[in-house]
Amino acid sequence: PVVVVDFGAQYAQLIARRVREANCFSEVVPSTMPVGELLAKDPAAIILSGGPSSVYEEGAPSLDPALLEAGVPVFGMCYGFQSMAQALGGSVEKTGLSEFGATQAMVSDTTSTLFNGQPDEQSVWMSHGDSVAVAPEGMRVTATTAGAPVAAFEDDARRLYGVQWHPEVMHSTFGQQVLENFLRRGAGLAGDWTAANVVEELVEQVRSTVGEARVICGLSGGVDSSVAAALVQRAVGDQLTCVFVDHGLLRAGEAEQVEKDFVDATGVDLVVVDAQDRFLSALAGVSDPEEKRKIIGREFIRVFEQAARDIVGAHSGADDHPVEFLVQGTLYPDVVESGGGTGTANIKSHHNVGGLPDDLQFKLVEPLRLLFKDEVRQVGLELGVPEGIVWRQPFPGPGLGIRIVGAVDRERLDILRAADAIAREELTLAGLDRDIWQCPVVLLADVRSVGVQGDGRTYGHPVVLRPVASEDAMTADWARVPYEVLAKISTRITNEVREINRVVLDVTSKPPGTIEWE
Ligand code: XMP
């Protein structure tokens, strides 16, 4: 793989994605990983990410010079660039000239490894207080900016490269070209990796992990679990039983849709479990988001365990095998954001990673855990999963439970379900399903405001519309839904859902907001 060393920036995942867009497989590792362990991954190239620290600060994550001497091509970005400079004997200083945001970079050699084929002036995204003042010996400076006399350096002999800016963000106009130049020209990578062409490999891995054992898969109706199930079915056929848990936190019509769309298309063995009472009583009175997520994760597992016992009971025969494995549609961003892949902070415990109980009775099969969402869609299409499922908008496993700010109960769920159904219907009618990534509707259950309806005063709750545009849910922008569509949704919700007297629009990007409110 191309190994991305994470120096604590939210950018490492994005870099990993950009590398895959260049058709090279990538993996994120924490900067604390010992060099020996990292090199054991047999990296084809190494990328050092940006990070929030200053290289000469006490306790700043450091770069082991051995990494630069292993003969593997290395590309440093921002903090990674500075830590390379420092490790190689250059100097990093606070020059007094910080740069944040779009900056012009002057390229001195447009035939160099990184800048070949690009103009001699390009807009780059900067975010630094420190600068490399003197380039290390043997490094050729190939770009400068007003605030950074050494804004890029290259050494083809040792195959070491770096830029002060963030080529991975869209605002760096030629960022992707710079990255691809590093991968192709610097590291000599052909770039023939695609998610679709690893399907057979993934199937083979599942087959050898699972052997003869029985497997169950929690199906949510979403893309991830559906594709994971289809993959496992391809691998082990009817050793797989899918379990759809109705936890009472579903949107209107969801259970029916899963049964119809997915089972019709794949013929998979499906069991539907009505577990509404169990989830709602476990959640009663709980309003802390992390606690909700943990409870939901735990209850999911308990329900699966029971389902597994029932399945074994149903199949009991002399040669039958117990249910040993649980399939999860965990994706790479979940792994990284739950702190599993890197040293980054735990932002949310996505229910299928951080929410698992310690005494889990199953071994996990997570065939998608190294893939990003768009790649999962490619895999799904390759496996023949219907487009209606492959292109379905994401819906979180904890469902409406994390879209009620406050405690969750049946009444609140009914209110939210009604509002959500209206918003979805209108967005679909307006033809916006593919333009927006998803549109959570969030009930602020503990907030009330005064309104007027007919001749009377109302004292109801607000709902928040959270339409977002995104490529992969790691970053997102609020979606510019046309005013007429918003007006229609607002009018209908306040008319048709008695308890709601206000509809507000969330205009926050991610970061700093996340997509869901909890
Ligand atoms: P956030 O809120 O972290 O959401 O910006 C990113 C994407 O992940 C979905 N999401 C989840 N999906 N289990 C899931 O399966 C979860 O616990 C979970 N939490 C958030 C969210 O809908 C968005 O698409």
C-alpha cells in the first residue's frame, strides 16, 4: 500500500482517499507506529500528513529519520514537510510570516518530478505558522511563496519530496496532479488499483476466514450492510443468514423496503426481528449522544446473539455448525474516526465500531473495513446489488435515535418520523436525491418555541433540516436546496405535524459540524 502517516490532522483520511482516486491502494497509520512495523507493511510509498503541532514543540509527534533512509519514496505535506526538513538537517523556524488559506506558489521548475506539466504559478492551500528556513542538504527547492522561501523540495536520488501546502484539499488547484506526479513519477506506481477489481480478493478473504461456520449479518437496508451481505453471500452462500432488526428507530416504510428490494434481488435468507420494546426501554430517559450510541450498539449485539441461537435451533442437524461470525458493513472512515486506525481523537462512537460490548460472542467479519463509501458502491455494482440500494442515501445504524436531541420515546419518534417522511418525499419529488448526500431531519425535543397557528398560540418543537453535499461523509458542505423546495417542506411539516411549529435550516459545513447532530 501507499502508507499515509497521520500526524494528528483530520486530513490524513482525505489524503488516503486522494491516493485511491489516483488508483493506488492506501492505508492510514498513526505517527506513533514504530518504523519497523510500518515497513513490515511493505509500503510502495509513504506520505507524511499535516498536523496541528509545531515540530520543535515539546511532545510534538516526531519523525524517525530511519523512515527516510529505508529506500521507500516519501512525500511530506505541511507538518510532514517540516518534520522531513528537520529530520534531514534543514531548519524550521517561526519566521513571523504565517499563511492561512489560498496562497500563490511560484514554481521554479515545471519539469520537476512534482510539478511536471503544471504552470509556474499555482494557487495552493496553506495553513502554517512555522516555515522551513533552510532546505536540507541535497534537497532542491522547487517552489516558493511570499511567506515560505522553501515551499517545496525534491530529491530524485533519494526519492524524497515535500510541499508546505495541502495538495489534498480542493482549493489547491493542481493538488491532485502534484500527488499523482509523486505517485507515478516519484514512486513509479502504475496506478491500477480499483475497488471493483478487488472484489474477488475480498470474497476469497471472507471464504478463508469463515470456513464452514455459520454467519449472520445485520442488515439495515443501507448501502454498507447490503454490500457486505452480498459479498459474504458470494463467498459462503447459504451459510449466511441476514437479520433485520426493527429497533423502533427506523424511518417510515423502511422495514418493508428492505424485505422487498434486497431479498428480491439477492434471494438472501432474511429474518426480521421486532425488538422495539427492548431498544426503547434501554434508551428510556437517556439523552447523552455517546450513551445512546453505546446502548444501541450493545442492544444490536444482544439481539443478534439471540437470533444466532434461534438460527442454530432452526438448522439443528448432526453436521450443523454454530454461528461464529457476525458481518458488519464497517467502512474505513468509521474505523479511522473511532480512533481505530490512527491516533486521531475519537469524534463519535459509530455504533458498529466503538459501540461493541467487551464480551462480544462473535468474531467479526468486516469485508469493507478498508474501503470508502464510493468504493463500496463500486463493489456493490460489481456484485450485482440493485442500483436502488447502491445509490441509497446513507442512514445511520442508530437511526432516528441520534436524530432526537434529548431523550428518545415513542411519541417523539412518531413526530420525527412524520416530519422526515415529508422532507424525503419533497426532496425526491424535486429530483434532488442524487444531488444531496443525505438530509437528516433532527427533532429538538427539549426545545420549545412560541408560534401562532389559526388564531391560537402554539408552543411546539423545532425540527432542523440538515441537507448536505458530500463525496464521502468525511467532509461535507450544506446543500443549497432551492428555496421553493425548502418552503414546501416547511409548510407541509408545520401543517401536517401538529407538534412542530418551526422548521430551521442547518447551514454548517463539516468540519466544524458533523453531519448528524449526535
Ligand atoms: P457524521 O455525523 O459523523 O456522519 O458526520 C458521517 C456519516 O456517517 C453516518 N453515521 C453513521 N452510520 N452508524 C452508521 O452506520 C453510526 O453510528 C453512524 N453515525 C453517523 C451519517 O449518517 C453520515 O452519513
